[in-house]
Amino acid sequence: PWTVYTFLADVDEIYTGRRREGIYAGAMTFSGKILRSIVVFSMGAILSFYGFQSKAHSQPESAVTAIAVVFCVGVIALALAAIVFSKQMKLDRKAHLVVLQEVARIKAGGKISDIAPDVRVIVEDLVGHRYEECWGNSKLFKDAAPAPAQTVVSH
């Protein structure tokens, strides 16, 4: 996930028209902390259930077996889950290059209506919305426009 998430801000920029790397970094950091706390809690519960004694110099066979099973089966299961989820992600090097080129085209003054058909397919597949809804043109962002700043003068 750490490899892919750095590219998500580019896809998000096409959809929202804004750079929001900080939001993604914060979400990944928060998610990582939550997941690590769940893992630590689960490991403690499993080891406790199988008789692990924290102050003992040697552990019962059931605790040693539980540790081995959790680390072997747990790591394999999580690796398989990561493979399954990463296969569903359609953002690869080629698609990311297309995204970067499209962002550069629009920033250079290109029109949304001038999108190439092959680029449209890639962008719509990544974003999950029609291209016409990209660049902040979605109904989702129409109502969320920030209010203009007001100057307050005090005497």
C-alpha cells in the first residue's frame, strides 16, 4: 500500500482538481496506527489464550505453537490478501504516466473536452466517474466550494 498510495494523489487531482497529498499521508498514517493496535491486541489475546506467561523464562508448548502459527499463517494470509487487493488496483506505471501527462496537459491550459479516447478510458477506470465529472466538476464538489475570505477592519 505504501508504494501505491503515493500515486493516488495524482489520480485524486484529476477528480478533484486539487493537490491533497497531506490527506492521503494522514489517512495512511492513521490507518497504520489503527491496524498495528489491532494486531498487538489480537496477538496479546491469542497468546494469553494459549498460555503465554510474560515473566516466565520458558513458555508452554501451546504458546510456542501459537506464536509459530500466528507468524506463519498470519503473514501468509496477509500477504495473499495484499496480492488480491493490489491486483484489483488498476494503477500501474503505464496508467500513472497517462495520469501525469493528463494533469500536465490540463495545467498547461488544455481543455477538458479535448481528451484523447484512450486517456479517457484509463482516467475513468481509475477515478470511477465520467471524465466530465473530473477536475472538480462533480456534484460532490459543487456544494463544497470554500467561501471567499473576508477582510475585517477594526479601528
